[in-house]
Amino acid sequence: MAEYKAVRVEAGRGGWGGPLTIKPTDERKLIYSVTGGGIHPVAQRIAELTGGEAFDGFKSSAPFDKIAVAVIDCGGTARVGVYPMKKVPTVDVHATSPAGPLAMFIKEDIFVSGVAPENVKEA
Amino acid sequence: MRPAHTRYATTVTAVGEQVPEFIGQGLLIWFAEGAPEELHFFTVLHRPTVTTGGVRPGDLVRIDDKQFRVTAVGDVANENMVNLGHMDLKANGATEAPLPGDICLEELPLPEPRPGTTLVIEGDAAQAEPDR
């Protein structure tokens, strides 16, 4: 059994939603980076502070029920809604607000945006 | 008329089941093959051959024999396109992108892509430098 720590993720400049508290478990330990260019620094920081496992969603896939948090670099339409729809806490590194076809799933208690590494703190 | 420069070119490999619904809202979402499976249901998956980027207003998007003038480009649209093959094409005629990932097009009916459909984005060669 690994030991995991909680982090608090706050909205960054111009961002929306949150704060979210993220604490991985043995069942849900993946810090799932669905971003261009590999593991995003925000996902890397969440993984380092929590003890979760950084995972590149563009290299291989993982079921939703293994994901502690999804980190996305969404421009506001598609990825912003998919993970909240599946009840996966979602961190957008861009400063987006609820919009797009899945906007109804994007709520403050499951989504936070505009997040930079310094907006991730030990809880 | 200066020569056209290809900023992006790709061929569709698969079309998600909810794509027609999104087309009804003037929206086409694209991701390159390799995108996580949970994104496939609303996505046009494709295999690009040109990924230069630098799309800007005034460029032309061709989807098979249909063509659309680009009216606005969001701040992160080119980055997403080059890195992930990801585009949010919105046929809303907007002259300012409502969302940072948007590539806005003239307000015309969008075609329904099929496997084998081609998309090409062309612009003025004098402005070929990617604007990112």
C-alpha cells in the first residue's frame, strides 16, 4: 500500500472553478495528463506532491475509475467537459470557463482552470 | 494573388458517433489518431501529413470539395493543432474567437466527414511563419 498525500488546486490567473482537493488512492492513483508534449508540469507537480502516478493519456489509455485527476490543455470546447461528465476531477491549464456542448457537466466542485504549477499546494 | 502555403493537411480515419450531432451545432472536433479513447465519440480522428501550423484569419479550410474562410483563431488553437492534431472548427462566422481553442469559419453548413475525407488549410505564403 502506497501512502498518498492530498493537494489543493486553485484557479490561476483568469481561471474558473475549484479549489479542488486531490488525493489519490490505490484504486485511483493516476495523474492523467491529456496534454500536448507529454506529461504537463502541472500534472508532474500534482504527482510529485501526492505520490500519484503521472500518466500520459496520449501514449496509452486508462479507464476512468483509475484516474485521480485529469490535467488538460483544452481550449474550451471538448476536453473540458468529457472528464467532468465522467465525474473525474479536471484541471485545465488554460483559463477556460464552462462552455461547449458538455458545459452542463462543468461545475466548481469538479473543475478548475487557469492552473499553473504554483497553484498546486500541499493540502 | 500570392501562392498558397499549406499550413495543415490530413486524412480522416474514423468518425465518432456523436459527430453528426455536433455538426448540427456548427462544430467539428478533430484529434489526431492516438487521442485517448474517451474522446473518440465526438471526434473526427485523422492522420496528418502537414503540421506546420500558423493558421490565421483569411486562410482557407478545404474539407473535400467544400471550402470555408477562417474568420478568427483562438490563442491556443495553433498549439493544439500542431501538438495534438486537435482542432475545434466552429462555423459561426465570429471575427473574435469566443474560446481560446477555436478556429472560427464562415457560417456555412459543415460537411459530415467520412474515413478518407481530406482536410487542407491554406494561407498566404507571405505569412508562412507560424504565429504561435
